Amino acid sequence: MKKIAILVPTFSSFSGMDRLAKNKAEELLTQGNKVTIFTFRSDMKVKGAKVIDFGMPKSLILEKVYRLFFFLMWKKIKYYTNLLKDYDKVICYFYPMTIIATAAKRKYGLKYIYYNSGVADAKYFDTLLEKVYIWMFKKFSDYYAIHADHADEIIHISQAAKEEFMKNRKISELNVKQYVEYPKLREVKVKRFKENQIKKLKKEMNLDFPVYLYVGRLSPHKGIKLLIHAFSNVEKLYPSARLIIVGKATVPGYLEKLKKISSSERVIFKGYVDDDELPKYYNVADVYVNGSEWENYDIPAVAAQEMKKSIVASDIAVHKELLKKKVILVPPGNITEFAKAMCAQISN
């Protein structure tokens, strides 16, 4: 039995990356390991694992500042590093936890595995402040992930993630083992309802045909604006159409922006939805949609594919890699073509 530490900034059910960490913890536990999850804030638990919250500011803006400049908090870094003294291995998911993982490797000789899910480029964000923040965050994240003698291994969640990571890097000079490991996720196995159950659900939810669904975080790079604009073209042809958007906004003020550009009552914002409730949204959907300009994995789209749903998605590397059935890929940002594809999928 090995004693393994998992480091992840937040351990929250609304974050895809945090779900990856949760599933990794469960996998390691089944192998007989002792697992502890270290995080700044959590709302999830793992049976058999200990979750330790370090704490951080509750304000979303202050949280971002805290995480960005965590490298300056040397007393906290030293204290958190010392907590890892008796561990055999540390698996780290994101900056700034990489700082603690690096310090623990240097001080105690732990094996350090970096789990790469990537960071979206600053160009995909709206405001200057957002762009500057993401640019800085990406720089710090890259530095602490693979500078000099930091990580022993790098696990990429997709080939797309690996290729993005390799850009402008000479990994061969650093003697770092790296490989692609697709996430093993229960979330992609959504229960399929019977046809009569779906009809009943649609009636209860006041839904007709067609129903389009998006599930995921609400962030500028996710292409939610494109979905809303494309849907406005679709509903002219199909007045009974609905676009259901499930997910939590992670950028201050972004949800309000989305609601302003969506004047139609046929666009339904559901906010964060618990896992127990998610299956009903997948089941009532006729088409799953994702207009994201950047992804390195796409848990909801893979779940929709497992359910044999028709899909319209942006033509980015990871969608080409993961989505193979009943899918139409559209050039990123092309509203007209996306709307055409949304119509085509319900005509087939």
C-alpha cells in the first residue's frame, strides 16, 4: 500500500478537472492505496479518502488573486509542503498546487506526477482584465508544471492536450516520462430513460421538439454566446425549439452578459445541476451542442455520444479526437454554419 497525495486547487462538483481528481482518487483506493486530497476548498467527498481544505478567500475575485500570487506566500507553502513528508507520491492537477508538489519533491524526494488538462489561451476571453489574468495564470502554470527538475511524469488527458503542451517545449531535454491517459469517468455512463418516460418528462418541463442541450462551465472560451446566436436562427424555423444551458458561471458578470444577449424565453439557463438530476436533461435532449473554442477534454460531449445523441460541436482538435458518431463539426465561431448544423441534426 502506498500513501498518495492528490493536490487540486478546488475539489468541486461543477469542475471537470476536479471530477478527474475524484475519479483518480477512487481508482487509487480500489488498488489498495491510502489517498488524501489536499485542496483550497471542497464540496465533494470520496469514500475511503481524507479531504483536507487549506482554505482561501470566498470572494471569486479575491480567490483568483490568491491563487495567482500564491507563490509569494512562502510561509504557507512551507507549512503545506511539510504535510506531505510521509507520502510516497503526489499527483498534482493544476497551478498553484504545482508549487507545493515541486517543493515536496525537492525536500522529501517524493515521486511527482503532473496531470495535464491545460489552460485556455487568453485570446478566448472577453475583457482586458480577464485576458491579463489568464495570460499570467498560464505562464505560472507552465513554469511550475515542467521547469527543470519539477515533474517526474506528465499524464495528458488527451492527445490534443499533449500536443498543446508540447508546443515551444523541448521535453526531450528534461528526461520527463509523459503519456496520454483518457479519464475513466462514471459521468459518461448516463442512464437512458424509456421513451414513455422521456415524453412524460418533456411534458412536465414544458418542452416540445427540438431540444438542444449544453452542459458545462459558463466561461467565454466555452462558446456559449455562439450557441445563443446560432439558436436565434434555429428558432425562426422551429418556434417550438428550446436551448437548455446547464452549468455554473466561473467568470464574474458573465452570466448576466449571456442573459442580455438572449432575449428569447426559449433559452433556458438552469445553473448548476446535481449529478442525480443531470440524466433527465440528457434524456430530453434531441441534440447536444458545444461551441467551445478551446477544450482538452469534453466530459459532457462524450456522455452525449455514449447515449447515442446527435451532436453539433466546434471543429477543434479534441472534438476530432473524441467524437466519432452522429456528430457534425463546425469551424469555431461560425454562427451561420453552426445553426445550419443544428437544423441538419434534427432533419436526419
